[in-house]
Amino acid sequence: MGSSVSRAVGYGCAALGAAFFSTKAIFIKLAFEEQVDASLMLAYRMLFATPVFVAIGIWAYAQRRAKGLPPPDRRNVAWAVVTGFLGYYVASAFDFAGLQYISASLERLVLFTYPLFVMLIAAAFYGEPLTRFGIAAAAVTYIGLAIVFTVDLPTGGRNTAIGTALVLGAAISFAWYQILAKRFIAPLGTALFTSVALTSAGVFCVLHQVVFGSGSFAASPRFLWLSFGCAMVATVLPTFLINAGLARVSPQAVSMISTVSPVVTIGLAIQILGEPFTPVDAIGSALVLLGVGLFTFGDSRSRPARVAPQASASAPAEILPGPARASEP
């Protein structure tokens, strides 16, 4: 009975985490109604979220010392900073910029394809084999994206192309984050790695506003509240919820549950933002969900058959649970 309850709690936490992550684009689009400034939104989101991750890092470091473990290796910490730069600064900068041009629904569908980029990058740079299941899933997914893109193109025109390209950049950056993160989660521990990666990303996001943005942090109260909501509801809270889910159920189960994320975003975008959603949009979205769901299912089935590489190996056999599964850009 206890294990059944624990699994049920794990599934619930994973579903809630995925749902809360889905609100990110809604907060951003609402903030853009007040003040269209992707750099400022990016900076305030991390200004509000970073203190929480700093506190996590202090706690994780204290736990490490209490267990008599040596201080973390500087090289591993440096690589955690690099992965944070890729996964939560570069990817977020692309993502937030893309939302200036495209709908929240299209953004979520494009960003949701990052697991397929993990597969393609691993095959191109690390010698991972491409499976028929993976190729079929990628084909279905991108046919679906092409349908949604074609529907949105007449309305958005050049903006649709620019926004989609920017969010694809976010998906590729986050895929690289997942691949690199695998190597440094284990030596640092999930909590400390997450803290270093997201804290460094927070610094880069604030510097982005200073160097590449207007340099001003002036914002209306509503903009600030929406930025705070994006930080807490769409960043910090789902990170804890999905980590709680990973502690009780398998990462494969969490990945499958996370496929509800675009559905939640699309529903919220229709209800809150008034975004149109035609039957053709529904067909394209269904194909994207089907493709990513097929890839996740196939990956979870083949995962036990894989042989885990040695720590020094260059080809990752799988993406470990932890921040790579627990957060989105």
C-alpha cells in the first residue's frame, strides 16, 4: 500500500510540475501586454528565482560537508556554470525573444521538441545510434510542427518565421544542456549542480539586460508581479515538484507525464490570452504530441538494454534524472 501511495504522489507531483512549467509562456505573454521587453522579463525572472537556488546550493554544500565529502572539484563547478549558461541563459534568451513574435501555443510545441535534438546531437557528436523508432518519432513531430507553422504563417508572416527560429534555437541549446549535464550531475550531486547552473544563469540574465538590453530596470508593478509569477510558479515550484516526482517514480514515467505540458499551455493560451485554435492547429499539435510521446516511449523501452558508459566515456547512454529533467529554460 505504501509503495502505491508513493507512486501516486510521484505521478501527481510530476503532473503538477509539468502543468506549472506550462504557465511560463502565459506569464511572459501577459507581461508583454504591459511592456514588450524580453531582456527585462528574463532578468527579473532570474532576479526573483536566483535567491532560492542560492539557498539550495548553501544547503547542499552544508550536507556535503556534514557527510565528510571533499569540496567540489573546481573543474566540475566550472562545467556546471557552462551548462547553466547554455541551458538557462542562452536557451531562455532565445525562448523569451521568440515569444515576442509567436503565440504561446506555437512556442510550447517548438520548445517541446528538444528531446529529439538530444537524439540528433548524440548521434552526430557522440556516436549514439539512430533508431527507427526515433527517426519515425522525429518525422511525425516535425510534420505536426510544419502544419502548425503553415497555419500561423499567413497571419504572422515574417514574425512567425523569426519567432519559430528563435525558439528552435532555445530547444537546441537546452538539448546541449541535457547532454553536458549528464557528466557533472553525479560528481556534484543534483541539488548543488542545479544551484550552480541556475545561479550562474541568473547572473548572465541580469548582465544580458545591462549589456544587450536597455540597461534600465524600470518596470510597472504589474510587469514585476508577472515576472515574480514566472519565477516562482513557472520556475522554482515545478523544479521542486518534478524532483519530488523523480524521487518516487522512474524518469521515464516523468517524461511521459510531461507530454501534458503543451496541452496545458494551449488550453491556457486559448482561455487567458484568447489565442485562436483551429481544427488544423489541433491536428498539427496532436502530431507533435504523438511524435514526442512515441520517442519518449521508445527511449524508455530501449534504455534498460543499453550499457552504461564509463565515467570517462564520451557517448552518453542516457540523460540522468535531475535538473536536466526537472527544469525548462
